[in-house]
Amino acid sequence: MNAAGAAPGAYGPHARKEDARFIRGAGTFVDDVALTGMLHGAVLRSPLAHARITGLDISAAAAHPKVEAVITGQMLAEQGLAWMPTLSGDVQAVLATDKVRFQGQEVAFVVAQDRYSARDALELITVDYEPLPPLIDAKRALLDGAPLIRDDQPGRTTNHIFDWEAGDLQATDAAFAGADVVVARDLVYPRSHPAPLETCGVVADSDRITGKLTVWATSQAPHVHRTLYATFLGLPEHKIRVISPDIGGGFGSKVPLYPGYLCAIVASMRTARPVKWVEDRSENLMATAFARDYHMHGEIAATRDGRILGLRASVLADHGAFNATAQPSRFPAGFFSVFTGSYDVPAAHCQVRAVYTNKAPGGVAYACSFRVTEAVYLVERLVDALAIELGADPVRLRMRNLLRPEQFPYRSPTGWEYDSGDYPRTLAVALQTAGYDDLRREQAERRGRGELMGIGVSCFTDAVGAGPRAHMDILGLGMADGAELRVHPTGKAVLAVSCQTQGQGHETTFAQIVAAELGLSADDVEVVHGDTDRTPFGLGTYGSRSTPVSGAAAVVAARRVRERARIVAGAMLEVSPQDLAWTGGRWQVRGDPGRSVGIPAIAMAAHSALDLPDGIEGHLDDKAVYNPPNLTFPNGAYICVVDVDPGTGVVTVRRFIAVDDCGVRINPMIVAGQVHRGLADGLGIALMQEISFDADGNCLSGSFMDYLLPTAVECPSFELAETVTPCPHHPIGAKGIGESATVGSPAAVVNAVIDALRPLGVTHIDMPMTPANVWLAIEAARARDGRE
Amino acid sequence: MQVPAQVEYERAVSVGHALTLLARYGPRAAVLAGGHSLIPMMKLRLAQPETLIDINALSELRYVEVADGELRVGALARHADLLESAVVGERFAILHDAEQVIADPVVRNWGTVGGSLCQSDPSEDLSAAFAALKATLVITGPDGTRTVPARRFHTGPYETVVAPGELLTEIRVPASPGGGSAYAKVCRRAGDWPLAAAGAMLAVDGGTIVEAGIGLTAVGSRHFCASEAEEHLSGAPATPERLAEAGRIAAQHCRPVSDQRGPASYKRHLAGELTVRALRRALLRARAGER
Amino acid sequence: MRITVIVNGASHTREVEPRLLLIHFLRDDLGLTGSHWGCDTSNCGACVVWLDETPVKSCTVLAAMADGHRVRTVEDLERGGVLDPVQQGFTECHGLQCGFCTPGMMMTARALLDRNPNPTAAQVREALSGQICRCTGYENIVRSVLWASARQAEADPARPGGPALDGRGPA
Ligand SMILES: Cc1cc2nc3c(=O)[nH]c(=O)nc-3n(C[C@H](O)[C@H](O)[C@H](O)COP(=O)(O)OP(=O)(O)OC[C@H]3O[C@@H](n4cnc5c(N)ncnc54)[C@H](O)[C@@H]3O)c2cc1C
Ligand code: FES
Ligand code: FES
């Protein structure tokens, strides 16, 4: 389906428009913004994970000759600004007033004439801390008598945040009771970090005379930020302009508001000068935007011959010191309940319990579409565990249980309605691309020689494009997106959208979308985004929602313009609009191919003296607000091939095959790039990325020396293929692709490593599968063998 | 981005000038070579020297040459210089093995051999490689030069015998007739510091090991070497069993500590495993007439 | 202290603090914001520029150390309105997404191709291994560099180059 009447050739690989500036080093990132008289901020952070603040002396810092202001929590409290709302309806300290609750928490903000002096002045501030016992382990945080982290909340007596469940408990218990086989696994999805290459930052410019606040920020959701600033700061919303200039990657980490942004804004208001604050890398890793940290117990029930009967999961979710998780308000555990994945599972139930710990807040959707990554990891590990238990080939077991095309639209046992897919074919394409049978033969040979080669499979279903506003909102803002399209007299168009690119190539893809609808060249469509004064309202770019929601809004706006154009064309050709058909990107008189007009001519006419029929005012523009009827469900089948060095535990990813169904592909080149990114992500998460802590709550992963991200050497050359089942409810059948590979790939890597270690009897290793962790598992298995 | 604290800067134009400057500014001055250890430490404010004496202009200290069979490396030779030297690749293969896995190509462009040794990081790779090669280091001070065996150069983590006012100027590696050498390292990712690494040098005559050198890093070995394992090899037949036993001995005598990169037990295992791998490769090279 | 650095062919004299990092000198003092920074520990390579002919991490070099030397940044890749083949390759092969790592990647790639005009994919990966990209999974960066290698060979047949490549690769 698609693109009913889309101009031929508009979809397809198209070099990106945004590249022209980036390859010349001419992008404008937040740290590139330099305003006259601009000051520089730096944040003083807590060295302790849990402590009461008993004294704070800023006098020496304030006396530094280049320091213009020092802001403390107390000063903010006087303005009622010491605590800010989080995206989950909790509050978070902007600057600590009473206690610090995680290492790296914001304590004071220094503003100086240059960034070096601001950093120097931090050393001049003394803080007295009375240490409190830190709670790092989520399980211990729930024990009776555990120290209370959030004593700022009146009446609170425990560290428990919420309990949430989905599915039919009774039906699931019954399914388990009647099953031949039940397999359980405890799985930790470790705390991770999106770590975009550009850290977070802001330039706040409060104009004393006009009262206008302009905020250049690394924001994936500029409109949401504007509304939050308005309500939190008590500023009139039309006096706030949020600009997200070029953004160096986001991956969910640039959705929330951070204390540094607010400090810079307050500092700008106080000093009446622009204030820049850009976090350094350790601030980014220690205090900004963690993801995951799900401690899961999963169980799968099946018949002896491999028919899955039920799934259960119970999760302990570590939310850190403030509940700042980013997800639609009514989904405190995100879309975790989509955890039945790609399978026809008759009964399922999951429960999630969230707790506070003395760790950084966050819980952002790190390319995970709101906890779908955790969900997919759980089910894909459980299916592999079942395969081991049954002695079945993991591929055959999956084939047997995958949803079949005729089951769509499919209602899952936890209530999701999957749109479309051909899962068996997608897996078949993956097997064929990989040469699965040959790989298994090679593996057998290698095993004969004592070599450890593993093949891991993961089938996944993502849930993206949030979402229907009746169900989904963020702090009360429904998740619908606007789009405004203007066609200039000469037929060149400007599309303004609310979503914001951080590298996804919206300036190109969205131009192609409009071009396809209007029979224009993508080069003739300019996309405006990332500036709240110039774009319609919308919720931003995350959860793979740009194409599913804003993309759809652009299509609807373009189709409205096309209908207006039809009326004008009718007047031009002197026929009734009803007698026109949209053909080959032009309005053509039915049955008379010789008489047709294209959008440029129509646009000129619409702006001219042409006498237009009633009901049309002239000019050629329109807008739309798109409220998606449902989520979209991109899906895929991934195969990973690894080699494990038994002497060192080092894992090498030799091949990675990814077959994705993201519906209709607007720009396949960009789609492939999105998949590549996610595969590298998955490999990194599976093998090396972890934010870890010692028992005192010191973050052990506060730099790129210890928070390891994959390089070009660890990544194999990725092998991609596709299937296409258009989304039936999206106007052009697109489903979104931004996060699929991050969602689907970690399980494939882990399954591959476990498969490699099968001859040794290893059945599970938690991520990240570092050389040490792999070797320890091998040793433990050998020790067990020795005992037996 | 983190930034260094205030510091003064002097650029030396010759070794003599550098020594004069070092004398003038005293113990709160630091030699600045590639800066790829020092500047990151200054950014984190773990190092706060008062004055930097930049020695990058001392082209007289930037060379890699072989004279009388002996390899001589100027302290200011960059990692990349060592890697580019064909004669090093042929005759001191351990150094190419090591340099291929030290940091990353861009860091190697600027970090220096002398800086690496003087940094004396307990996980430094070249310290182990030069320990295996039984190199001699040349130190120049106000009173002239002195030489110190690589194995007596490091006095502790981040400490060496180079006194304030002195410069490391040269590294000398003796020729080892009939020898082969190799380096084996395990890290978590390209560009990562070693979890453990081992360097080996073997000189064989017929089937007998006439000389053995084993260097270890990141596992708490004194002076970056495994002398007990070396003793087990010298004069012994070059058999797989011997090499394996040497690995066991090396593992037994090192003193790794647990950290988030891995537990001590794992690092100890690696010390043994990598020692054996390096020895095997060194032996192959010795036999192939490679060195 | 007063330093003079020849940046992209133009001489710049400035009064700077000795502690000033080269990346900040380029970005803040000279306004050459094409080079970026992404870490505190010399790991990410977003800051790579050439010091004389050598790619270095400019976050780990003091501006003072560049006094009297030449620096080349991404802003100098395009010359006389003609893009460097590496720049073309990155566009042709979708070698960038957010563009933040791109200047550093291109500077290293340019230096690689100057020394080794015909690298293998593995050599390209190794050359870029001190640089992090969070967006591309490196696949298309490697293709971009190989594309540039092939393009250079076409443009200058005397120079050995890689195989002709269809930049877009499999969808
Ligand atoms: C990202 C990264 C990864 C790295 N990975 C590794 C790795 O895997 N393995 C490894 O072994 N190393 C690694 N290193 C360290 C690197 O090899 C060394 O930092 C670097 O080469 C040290 O040399 P330098 O010239 O930069 O020394 P500098 O930083 O200039 O100096 C280091 C110390 O030595 C002193 N010094 C320097 N030269 C002399 C001299 N001639 N005489 C007396 N004192 C002197 C300085 O005063 C300073 O105290 C890594 C570095 C980085 C930045
Ligand atoms: S900024 Fe990360 S290496 Fe220079
Ligand atoms: S393109 Fe975004 S970091 Fe490389």
C-alpha cells in the first residue's frame, strides 16, 4: 500500500539534505552557539551517594574575580524552584537543599565569564556532608528498615514507588499448571546509558526588556520542554522559545528536562546575560539519563512438543533517586507488557515493582520504545531457555510459535493490537541470508575441534509511534503531532513539523514524504523543525514516533493541500474537481491525459488573480494534527554469529544478519543506517556497556574509559534484508525503524554466546558479557562438571 | 568538557635547555611529552603541576634505530614511529605486537615511548614489553647520563627512578641472537587498557632455551616481569610442557587486584594463559628465524 | 601567553592561558566549531584535527603546544569549492547521521588515505578505532572511506585505489 498516487520515484535512496552542512563542519550544535556577553555555567556535584547537607559555603567561589553568580538550592527554594517536576509525575531536586541522593547530584551552580573559570570556582565551594547509608541494590531498598531515600515526600515510609501489572493472572497460572514443561530464568538487564556523542547542554537567553526567554537546548522534545518551562517557571508560554539546533544524537537521553537547563535559565534571568551550560562526559554518564536497570524473573510454559502455553514475568525496576522515567503517563513500566513478543502465547501476566535507590534518576527510553527492549530480551532469552530444555533447535521452536500472517490484526494476551507482519517469512529470509544450515554444520565441525562458535537468533516485535491520545500523554500532553505545509507560488514547499531530528534525517525523509504526495522533487521541499516559534505543537522525537506520527501528520497535511489544489486545478482546466484524477503526480482530467496540471502551476494560480471557486480562499497551504489510531509494530528476525575464545572469554561477533519489517520504506538508505546503529547498540549493550556502582554508590562507569562503547573494530559488517508488510492504519503504511535494532539485537548476541558455550553446559550469563564474565561462567561450568 | 587547572608553560628547545628549565622550576614542574597521560590527569585535576616543560621540540630525542644489533629508541619517539619501523617489526616483533594494541591509532600518533614508561601506570603495555626484552633505559640529568635496567626503572605505581630534574632520553634493547618475541593482550575493546598482557622473548639454540624474558602488565607483577617463570625456562628444552608450566608459574607469582574490569582470579588466569600464548608465538618466531 | 598557530593556512596570533586545550582554542577563540568534543578522557575522537600532518586528539593537546605549528581542521577539507573525496564519500554512502563524530572521522580518514590510498575495510576499521560513532554502527563510515579511496583512484589513475563501490550498498 501506499502512497496512493505518490509521485513515482519519490521514495527510495536519496542523499541527505542535512549532510551538506555536517561534512563541512558547518552544523550548529548547542555548544556552537555563542552569544554576545555569554556566561558559562558549571555544576557542583555530590561526591557521595547519600548524605545530609549540613553546610554550604560559596563565599570563596563568589569572590572569584571571574565569577558572576553562584546559585544554591536555598536560593532556588526561595523562588519555589528547588524541585522540578519529572516526566513521571515525581519531583527531582534542581539543586539539593536537604540531602544528596545519588553520586553526581547537582548541589550548586557557578556562572563565570569563561568555562575554565567556572570550573575553577567549583573547587572553591565547600560542602559539609553527613554521610547516610547508601542503597544501591534494588532488592535491599525494599527491605524493612531500609534507609528512607525520599524523606522529602511527606508521609512516605518506604522506598517502594509503584506496583503495576498486566495480563490475566488466573489464565496464566492455569496455563502453567497444565504445562509439560516450565523453564525459568533470572535475567538482569543492566543499567545502561544512551551516551550520545554530544552531551546535554543549553544556552539560556532571558531578555529583560522583551521578557522573552530563548533556550537553545539539546532537546528531543522542544514543545514539551516549552510547556514544562512555562508551568514550572510561571512564565507566559508565548514568551518562551525553545530551539533545538543540530543535535549530536539523543537516543532518549535528551527527552527529559535536566537540572542544568533550569540552572542556566535561572542564572540568565538573574544576570540578564545569556548563560551556557554544557555537561562534561562524566556528568553525562553519572547524572543524566540512565536506561534499563530491570531485574527480571521470567517463566515460560510449554507442551513437550514445543507449543508455548504461557509467559509470566515479575520485574524489580530500579528507578534511582527520583522517578524520572520517560514514558506515557498511564504506562509506568512503559510498554513492557508487550513481552509476549512475536509469539502466539495464549496466556501471559507480568508485574513490575519499582523502587528508589541511591543512583541517578532517569529511566529514559534508550532507543527502546519504552521498555520494549527489556520485554524482548526477556522473551527471547526464555524461548532459548525452552529450546535448551526441550533439546529443540531454537529456530524450529520459534517457527512453531511465531504469529502467523492470518492472525493480524492480532490482539495480544496483554491487550496490544499488533498491526501487521509476516513473521515466519521474515525469519525464513534471515535464515536464508545467514545460511543457517551451513552455519550449524560449521559449528558442529568446530565443536569437534574444541572451538566455541555460537549462533543466536532473536525475533522481535517493537511497539512504537506513541500514541493514541486517548491513552497516551506525557504529563497531560496528548501524544498527537502537528504539521503545517505551505506551497509557495513557484511550487516550492515548506513543511514545519514538531518532531526534532538528532540524526535521523528528517529534513530528507519528510521532504520525500511531501514530495511523494504532491508530485514534487524532494529537493523542492524544505523541512523546518526544532524551533517552537516556527513549528506546530507536538511531542517530539523518541520511541520511533517521528515517521509514525509526525510523518503521518505531514502526509495528511499534504493530502489536504492536494485536495485544495484539485479545486484550483478544476478552475484552471475549467472542469469540475470531481472530474480530475491524481495521476503521475498531477491533477489530470479523467480520460484526457493531454489535460493536466502539476502542483507548481496550481500553486502559482492559487496565488494569482484567477477566479477561484467558492470554498477556497487562495494560496496553497494546510495543516494537520495527527492522532494515531494505534501504535505501529515494526518487527524482525536477527541472527548473530559469535566466536568465543575459551582461554580468555573474549567474544568476537563474526556476523550479524538483520531482517526488518518496518512497513513501507521512504528512504531505504536512511532505514538501513538506522538499523546499523541499533545493531551496534545491541552489540555494545550485550558485550560491554554497563553503568555499575560499588557498594558505597560510587559510579564506576563515569567516563568512556570504563563505560565502553563499541568501536568499528568490534562491529562486523552488518548484513541486512527486509520484508514489507505495510501498516494498515498509517497513511503511507510506514511503521518506524529508529529503535528496532536496539530492541531486537541484544538477545541475539546473548543467545549466540550461550549457544557457543552450550558444550560446556553454560545456560545463562547476564549482560554485559565481558571477557571476565564469560570466563567466570566457563569456569563455573567446568567446576560443576568436575564435581559431577 | 573537563579542563586543566592553571599552569605555566615553557618550551624546551634542546635536552640541555630542558634540564635547565627543570632545574629552574624544581619539583613542581612536569615534563610534557605527548601529554596523553598527563593532560587527561590534569583535566581530571589528578595532576596539578605548576609548570609544564614541553619537550616536543626535542627532535634529537625522536628516533628509532638499530646500531650494532642494539635497538635504540629516543624517548620522544611516538608510538606510531615504533610501529612504522620495519626493522623493529622484523627483529623486535614484540614491540609491533604491543604497539598494535596500545591505545588507538590517533593516540599512538602523539603519545611517546618515553612518556609511557615514565607514566609508570601499572597497566602500561610498553613497560611489560621492555621488561621482557630486558631493555636498558638512559636517564639524563644535570650530572650527565646514567643507565638503569628496565626492570629497575619502576619503583611503584606512577613512580620511577627518574628524579625531578632528570629526563628519560633513550631506551636500548640488546640484540638477542636466535631470539624471537611476542606480545599478547586481552582488553575489553579496541583502545582499552589491558585486563592483562604478557610479553615474551626467547632465544633458542637448537631445542634449548638459552634466554627467556617474560613481561607482565596489569597484574601486579613487580617490575612488570615474571622472573620465576623465566628461571624455569632458561637452559630448559623448548617444549610445550615447559612453556605451559612457565605460564602456571607466572600466574602463581603475580598479584592482580579485583576491580570492575574483572576479578583477580580471572586476571591471574590471564597472566598464565597470555604468558603461554606469547611464549609459543615467540618460540615460533625464534624458530622461523624471525626475531 | 601569546601563540601563533597556522590554522587551515591562515596565521592566528592570540593571547591564551597556557592550560587552554587546542580544541577550545579552535572552537572558542577562532570560532572554528566544526571540530567537536565528546569526552574528557581522550577516547571519543570527536576532536581529531591535524597537527602538522598528523591526526591528533585536540582535547589532549594544549594550544600552547601548537604554537608555531600548522593545524588543519574539517573546515579545510573542501578546497576551492571542491569537496574532498572523503566528504563526498560520507554523503554518497550515508556515512553520517547526527554529524557529531563526522569531522573527526573525516580528518582521520583523509590522513589514512594519504598514507594508504587503497586500504582494506579492516584497515579502515582499525584506523578509526579510536573514534566513537553512536549513530552509524560504522558500517557506512567504512563504506564512505572505501568509496573515497575508489573515487580518488578514478580521478587519478596513477594512484592505486580501491574497487569501484556502489556507495549505498544493500538496503
Ligand atoms: C585513550 C588512551 C588509551 C590508552 N591506552 C593505552 C594502552 O592500552 N596501553 C598503554 O600502555 N598505554 C595506553 N595509553 C597511554 C599512552 O600510551 C600514554 O599515555 C602515552 O603514550 C604516554 O606518553 P606521553 O608522551 O603522552 O606522556 P605524557 O603524558 O607527556 O607524560 C606522562 C608522564 O611521564 C613524564 N614524562 C614524559 N616523558 C618524559 C621523559 N622523557 N622524561 C621524564 N619524564 C617524562 C611526564 O612528566 C608525565 O608524568 C592510553 C592513552 C590514552 C589517552
Ligand atoms: S573529545 Fe573525546 S577524544 Fe577528544
Ligand atoms: S553520526 Fe552521530 S556520532 Fe557519528
